[in-house]
Amino acid sequence: MQEIKKDMYLIDKAELLQVIMEKKNALWRLCQICCSFPKAENHYEVTYSFANGYEFANYRLIVEKDEDVPSISRVYKSAIYYENEMHELWGLNVENIKVDLHDKLYRIDVETPFIEKEGE
């Protein structure tokens, strides 16, 4: 784990579940999970944000385009919606989501609308 700036840490996939369990056991709540795909860098940036009172911490995971990310929905149930959204809108592969909505979270006509297709 590397501190990028105050309250923002870069973690790798092998550290993710350990960090999640530490936060859960310390009674931190999951605030949000954010996914982005900077076109210039050609990878996903997934940021997990937690709060405990007035403390706030963010953990960023860099994920290659075809790489899977483990689900945290068995630890934080609210992650079900974030993880389904990341898959449906961004195309991020999330392994073992507790409740996989199979791209039915939103009523959209376009597959992964937030990722630019080749030639666009």
C-alpha cells in the first residue's frame, strides 16, 4: 500500500480483501465505490471510500482492461449496487457479486456506455 496523498492509498488486488476486512472489523462504513477508465492510460481506476465518524479514507486499485476484480459484496452488502453499476456502465469484470443483476440495473440500450468504442 502506497499513500498517494492525504487519505488516498494505492493498493494492489492482492491487498484489496485484507483492507476491506480491516475496515469492516474497525466499523468503518462503505461510502462509495467509483470506477473510471482514463482513456490515455487504458486501465480502470477503482476507488473504494470509507468513513468512520469524521475520518475518511480512499483506496485506489488500478485494474487492467481484461482483469477481474474480486467482489466485496459479501462483506459490505451495499457494494452490490456499485459493483453491478461498474460492470454494466464501464464493463469492469467483478468476480462473485453476491447478487448479480446481469446488466439489468439500468434500462439502457447501449452496452457499457461509459467506455468509448474503437473508432469513436
